[in-house]
Amino acid sequence: MKKLVLLGPPGSGKGTQAEILSLKENFVHFSTGDLLRNEIANRTEFGKQIKDFLEKGLLVPDEMITDFIIEYIRKNDLYNKNVVFDGFPRRNFQAKRLDDELNSHGISIDKALLIDIDEKTIIERLSSRLICSSCNKIFPGDYEEELCDICHGKLIKRTDDNIDVIKKRIDVYKNETSELLDYYLKKGILVKIDGKKNTQQVFEDIKRMVL
Ligand code: ADP
Ligand code: ZN
């Protein structure tokens, strides 16, 4: 069973590609952002603690997020499944804890995929995209229908997809998350993919390079 980590700035297409992997290639889409937004929507104790960080585009503190994620992995027994990690890890601390957890079950991350893309394109994509309010599917700005094509849910803008928070999230990626590239490069499992290509082409590249 394969374990993939998706890396790349916000708006690079991680969520979209992870979704295709789950629909076509039998992967569990581990969407950290969706998990956290559900906690907030359900007003859990953890949701209350993290709300401010998400609204400001800041990372949830390492210990807090990592404990939550590792517990989720255990509860859902993800060890014997194909999993694509989207949004976790986001710092070396988190990556090490994830490695430790998987290693203690005799498994490890197979590949870390960097979806590479320039800043101008990201900003255009994020400021125009919508998501489904009930199933979280992502829709590009040029999508012409008003409702989700999967579940007919209403399409809404993510509250952190406004220009100030987008810029903050890109900064956070550059300053805090990009350390992971070195981490996975040193392990010899980093694979780089051109994220400017269209969705289908990016998916073909992923299939060719890691499946
Ligand atoms: P994007 O990749 O588009 O910025 P996500 O939906 O993956 O968005 O994450 C949204 C927000 O959730 C982040 O801006 C951050 O506040 C929080 N978050 C998600 N994953 C992590 C993580 N691994 N560590 C800390 N905070 C996180
Ligand atoms: Zn939907």
C-alpha cells in the first residue's frame, strides 16, 4: 500500500489531484484543511483552539496539530491503505513525527510530490476558486454551474481565500513549509511535477512518476 505526501504552495492543485487519486486510484484523500474546517464547523474544543490560526492564514502550532493528526491516523487505521497526505506535514517537526508513526508500523512514505508553480498563477487561482459547502470539492473560477456536480451542494468561497490571507499563506509556505523540500530530498524520495499544466496532464505526470 502506498503513502504519498503532496507538497506545494496553496493553490498548486494538491487538493484537486488528491481528489482524483481517491476517485480513480483507490487512495484515501487525507485532507488536513478539510479535517480542520470540519472541527471548526462542528464547534469542537479543538475547533475553537485552531479557528484563529486558519482565519489568519497561520499554521496551527506543531504539537497541537501533530497530536490531532496522529490520533486521527490511529483511529482510522490508515496503515494498510493507500493514503495521499494533503496539507500534512507542513514542517520538519510534523514530518518526523509522521515518519516515526509509520515506521513503528513497519511502513514509510513512498514519495513526496512537489507540485511546482509560480506565485502569480496561484493568486489568480485562489482568488477565483470556489468550494462545495457540503462535500468540499474544489471548483476553478471558470466553472459555470451554480451547484456542485457531485452532491448539488451550494458553492461558496473559502473564508481564507481572500487576497490578504492568500498572501499570508504564500509567505508561510515560503518561510515555514519549504523546509520540507530539503527533508524529503535528503531521503531521496522527492519528485517534482510541473503544476502549470492542466489538471488532467498533472494527473498523468503523477501516475507516470509515482504509481
Ligand atoms: P491551503 O493549502 O490552500 O493553504 P489547507 O486547506 O491545506 O489550505 O489549510 C488551511 C489552513 O489550515 C492553513 O492555512 C493552516 O492555518 C491550517 N493547516 C492546515 N494544515 C496544517 C498543518 N499541517 N500544520 C499547521 N496548520 C495547518
Ligand atoms: Zn458537493
